Amino acid sequence: MSRHAHTICRACHAGCGVIVEIEDGRPQSVRGDPNNPLYKGFCCIKGQNMAASWANSKRLLQSQKRQPDGRYSPIPVEQAMDEIAERLQQILASRGTRAIATYSGTMATNAGAANGAVTSAFLKAIGSRMGFNSNTIDQPGKFVAAALFGGWMAPPQHFAQARVALLVGCNPLVAMSGGVPHTNPGRSLTDALKRGLSLIVIDPRRSETARRASVHLQPRPGEDVAILAALIRVILDEELHDALFVDEHLDGVEALREAVAPFTPERVARRADVAAADLVAAARIFARNGPGVATAGTGPNMSGHTTLLEYLLRCLNTICGRWQRQGEQVIEPATLGQPTQARAQAMPPYTQYAYGFGEKLRVRDLANTAAGMPTAALADEILMPGQGQVRALISHGGNPVAAWPDQLKTIEAMKTLDLLVQIDTRMSATAKLADYVVAVKHPLEMPGISLTQEYLSAYAVGFGTTAPYAQYTPALVEPPAGADVIDDWLFFYGLAQRMGVQLMIKPVSFSGTLRVPPQAIDMIEPPSTDELFEMVTRGSRIALAEVRQHPAGAIFPDPPVFVQAKEEGWQGRMNAGNAQMLVDLTDVGREDPSGAEDLPFRLISRRQMNVLNSVGQDNPGQHRGRTYNPAYLHPEDLAELKLAAGDCVEIRSDHASIVGIVEIDRNLRRGLVSMAHSWGEGPERDHEVREIGANTGRLTSIDREFERYTGLPRMSNIPVAIKPLALD
Ligand SMILES: Nc1nc2c(c(=O)[nH]1)N[C@H]1C(S)=C(S)[C@@H](COP(=O)(O)OP(=O)(O)OC[C@H]3O[C@@H](n4cnc5c(=O)[nH]c(N)nc54)[C@H](O)[C@@H]3O)O[C@H]1N2
Ligand SMILES: Nc1nc2c(c(=O)[nH]1)N[C@H]1C(S)=C(S)[C@@H](COP(=O)(O)OP(=O)(O)OC[C@H]3O[C@@H](n4cnc5c(=O)[nH]c(N)nc54)[C@H](O)[C@@H]3O)O[C@H]1N2
Ligand code: SF4
Ligand SMILES: [Mo]
């Protein structure tokens, strides 16, 4: 018997409201829901393959334990938890709490919206501050810059009303990330363009999004800081900024004006290789056409100066007054998150929580940051002997070997650990090095709530959707017969139980302030995942019970939320003149961006529509026969290198080399290689590049060129050489 059910797609962070066809307890197909008020029928190739990923023959249905000979044997999950808890206790006793670290990757949050709350509770309960996540190898500058600049206690101007959008190195039509709402971005953009939106895109590649822009600047990669400085300079020079707003809420504008002075359009045009007139035009269009915000993505964040880049974006948005004002309606108030009051007032910088606070790392003078603990330093923390050395890592829904910068060091670190536990649904590259691989349920086997999507709305300026939407889905299918799999969070719960510690669950708050205190979880009888969802949504604007009444997802506009007036006597002001940032900017003005002559190309990052980082690469419906990540080059570069599409090459940085398969991309600037990350395995499998792809993370060194605040190394704009390679 076949039935159809509404659910939340959890194959990426976008959480599309989709429909699953289920026959005899097996998911058959997944498609968009044309009646969904927000996603409007959208379902990408990854979502369409959710049923196939459920049935994938490579899926792990039993947890695995590595045997002395290196092979893996199935182990009952309860026994795995017994053994892991015992080893953790031993490590705690002999090495202390700092020896135990967790890493939460993308699927830790995509697959289960309450997972983060339990992992944090676990770390707190055992006394470890060594919780890491993929945020700090993504766009950590967003958080650090907010702390250095300050913010606005109401949302930024919203895409739903925007007349202009400036996208710096993000490609929302493929990534469903920032710049255009992640809910059916193609349709959102088409509607906005029809309404008269001016879209400005800055990207060295004429990306899917850039192709729809009114202005596309196609600069050299890594020049975004200089470009933003030039835009700010033009706006201040021509007095196109919002002087009233600036007077009332922003400090440091004169210092900023001085610091951007050397970044004349002509000079920046030369170094970035764009037309000076286009820079001036972009500045004028952005400044004259509010509302609308500027947003950056991973490409420019990974090109060297994540914090400074994001700081300048805040400067640009704020001098143009791109924050919601008193009396305006908040487009996306929290639904399952806690309500916050929106006020038309500036939040001053909180520099003491920007970087360098809390837990110190033993390398590169790094410490905790507003974006979290620097993941790029975790491999060193594992490798470096001495007090505080990390000896056990629980890696959850992430894939360090595929995704962390400096793959060779990461592999070494994973092998050095006393205990590596990988929580996964398959034998990923990291699982293959783990002592235990904990097999977890497929999302369709678990209930879900759209809290992850709400987090996205709160994540940064220019992210989010267009309405206060929420959805709940029950578990729709049972795991396949004979499977021994658990909900992810039950693993941390099971460890806590065995280690005799109490977990305290915090409700999810996007503002940092909790209206309701953490709640103790029953450590004898585990609650159901639905009960856990109740715990993390306590105090929400809309009760979970209400959301559950609308299985197809719904918009919850009532009660509407409006931006309140500034509090009487409020003195807070944002700061565009942070001394450290402006010194960094001056340094960028002096740097010589040209690289070593023997590394004439630049490798830049990109995303592929059909996979999420390393997820989905082994699913035939997703790879459709192309089981690798092509190295895209401009056709004239290929011709000059005497290469044809499909040829094999060595791509070498000053740190390491990988093997790639070249492909034509007419949309690229010359001199670039554009490649997706998180493919391939270790060097011993490089010759299988056509079967498994290549790992661009290996080209990055984590200790030579890194951002000093967050530890983020250069993961785009990497100087490389390319030479033909004959593979047997
Ligand atoms: N060179 C380079 N490196 C990069 C980037 C780049 O652009 N260039 N991008 C960076 C960015 S932005 C990020 S966010 C990181 C991503 O870094 P990670 O999050 O570490 O990498 P993913 O490949 O997303 O890892 C997802 C893991 O979850 C597993 N998985 C799949 N489905 C499920 C499930 O249902 N449940 C659970 N529990 N697990 C599941 C997968 O098998 C895989 O092992 O990579 C970063 N690394
Ligand atoms: N289909 C799909 N969706 C995904 C993912 C995926 O793997 N596949 N990954 C998810 C993750 S973890 C994240 S963080 C988001 C990221 O979402 P985005 O940040 O939008 O990432 P990309 O789509 O890679 O777009 C980055 C763009 O930056 C450009 N670029 C590279 N270097 C530079 C530079 O130096 N300057 C400028 N101006 N541009 C540059 C690239 O050409 C590319 O078009 O996507 C998420 N969504
Ligand atoms: S965009 Fe993400 S959530 Fe939407 S269908 Fe694709 S994978 Fe699923
Ligand atoms: Mo990411």
C-alpha cells in the first residue's frame, strides 16, 4: 500500500517542505510540495534522492568496531556505548577533561535540530570546553566582526522588501545559503527581479547567480577587502550614506574614512582587475537603492581575511542605514525559537567576546572565538604532546578527513588519537580511521522540526527566509529490518548515563539570552525525541503543539512583531573605527597580492548542486556516473596547457599536491581552477580520482597562512601549479 506524507527534507540545511511516497514501509520517492507556502514545490536533486539514500546499499545499519587487524566488525550499539564510555572515563581520569573533544559537522544539525543542545549539555556535564564545529572552517569572521563592530537590536533590512542586493562570493542558487532566501531561491530571485531588484554580484566566476545580476564584477579572487573598501570610499566621498542614521548610531566613521582613503577605485580596479567605472557604479547602485543588504559567502571568507571582510560589510551596510527602523514589521520573528524584542537601537561592540577569550589553544596563539573553537587548530591539539593534549574525539555528522584544511595533517591526527568515534550513516573517509563508527538513523526514521532553518535566519545579515514558517514531521518509516541504529542524540545521552552525569537541556535561543532556564533531563528513562523537541522549544513564540497541527508546514504571523522605539536614555553605538581592523585594512592596502611565479594559477572554492560537501557522493542518483569533482578551467587556459576536458592533472600548492580531472568552464576568469571540496580520500587512493574525486583541503597549510583571530587558513584563492599527468 502506498501513501504520501509531508516531511522536512534534511539532506541539507534548507529544510524544504517536501512530500514522500511510502510503500510497504519503504520510502519510494521525494518531491516538492507545490502547496507549501514558502518552498512552493521546490526539491533539489539531493532532496529527490532522500529515498535512495535511505535504501543505499552502502548505508551503515550496524555500528562498527575496528579490530586489531584493522578490519571492522559490527557491534551492538549498546555495547559500543558501554565500551566508549569506559574508555572516556579512563581518559578523563588519566588526562583530564581537556583530553576529550567533540566535532559537530553539517549533518549533526541538518539531521536533527536538537542534537546541538544535547552535545553541549554532554560537554558541560563532563567539564570539557573542547567542543568544535564546522562554523570555524566556514565563515567565522561573521561572528567575530559582529562582536568588534556591534549590531542592531532589530533585524537587517529584509530581502522581501529589497530594491538592491550585493552578493560577494556567494551562490545561493546552488548553495541555498546567504544572499537570496534559502526557500526556493530561484523563485525568490525571479520574483524579486520582477519587482525591480538590482542584483550586484562580485565573483571571479560567472556563477549561476551572477548570470542573473544587473552588475557582475569578475575580479581576481582574494581582492574583496580592497573592493569593499573602495565601495565604502565612493559612498562616503559622494555622501551617498545615510548621514542621519550614522550620526545617531555609529562611531568611528572618520577613522574609517581615513583608512579607506588609499583604496581609490582606480587603484583597486588595477589590483582586482576590474573596471574602475564598474566599482563606482556598484557603489552608487547599492547606496541609492535601499532597502537591501550586502552579504558575503564562503569564497571571499576563505580567501584570507574573514573577519576584516565581514567587518567592512557591516560598515557598508550600516553607513547605508540598512537596518529595520521603529514601527517596521519584523519579517521573520522566531517561531520555534524564543521570541526576542526588536528595538531600533544600536548594540555596542562586545570586543571581549570576539576572539582570544575562554579556552586557550596551545597553538598559534588561538583561543575561543565568537564563532566557536577554531577547528583548524584541532589537528594540532591532537598531535602536540603535553598537558591538555586531546586524546579522544567524537566526530558527529562531519567528515574531518574530507573537510578539514590540511588533509594530511588531519589524517595523521585521526590516527594518533587514543579514541576516535565517528557518528555517521556510512563508512566515510573519517569512519575508515575510527575506533568505533556509531550507526545512526536516517532522517526519515526520525521526527524533525524546522529549528535549524530558524537558526539560518538568525545566522547573519542577508540569510534566512521570507516569513515566520515552521514545520514538524513525525518519523515516517522504520529502519530496515535487522538494523541497530539510534537517533543521534541518544548516543550522547547514552554516554552521559553510563558516565553518571546529568544533562541539562537549554531551550534554543537565537539572541543569546534565555527566557527559561536549562532543564534537567531524566537520566534513567530517556525521553522520546518528541519530548526532547518540547524541551528545546520551551518558551517559543509558537508552541510546538500548535506547529504540529500543520503537518505540511505553515506560516505563523500572529502575533505580529514590530520594531519598538529606542529605550529612553539608550547610549549604545556601533563602531566602524575598530583600531585593529583599520590597521589590518591598511596592511591589505600595502600587501602584494601576486603569488610565487611557479604557482601561476589560483584554486577557488565552489559548491556542486548534487552533493552537500562529502554527502551524497556515493549515491548513483546524485552522481549520475560522474563520481568525482571536476577541476574547472577556462577553455583558453586548457588550450595553453595542451589539455582537453577529461584529462588528468597534478594540482600542486606550496604545501601538497592532488590529482584532478579537468573540465571546461567558460564562466571562469582565466588563471583560475574552480573545484568543490570534501571529495576524495588519502593520497594512497589518488590514482582512483575518477572514482572518488580529489581533496582540495590537502592543498591548504594550516599553520603558515591563517587568519590570526579565528585560525581560518586560506581555503580559496590558493596559488597552485597545474601539469598534465598520465595515470596508469
Ligand atoms: N577546501 C575547502 N574545505 C572546506 C570548504 C571549502 O569550501 N573548501 N568548506 C568548509 C565548510 S563551509 C564546511 S561547513 C565544512 C563541512 O565539513 P563537515 O561537516 O565536516 O563535512 P560534511 O562532508 O558535510 O560531513 C557530513 C558527514 O555526515 C555524514 N552523514 C550523512 N548523512 C548523515 C545523517 O543523516 N546523519 C549523520 N549523523 N551523519 C550523516 C556524512 O557521511 C559525512 O561523513 O567543510 C569545510 N571545508
Ligand atoms: N548544493 C550544495 N549546497 C550547499 C553545500 C554543498 O556542498 N552543495 N554546502 C553548504 C555549505 S556547508 C555552505 S557553508 C554553503 C556555502 O554557500 P556559498 O557561500 O554561497 O558557497 P558557494 O556556492 O561555494 O559560493 C561561493 C562563491 O564564491 C566564489 N569565490 C571563490 N573565491 C572567491 C573570492 O576570493 N572572492 C569572491 N568574491 N568570490 C570567490 C566562487 O566562485 C563561488 O561562486 O553552501 C551550503 N549549501
Ligand atoms: S535544497 Fe536542501 S532541503 Fe531542499 S530539497 Fe535540496 S537538499 Fe533538501
Ligand atoms: Mo559550510
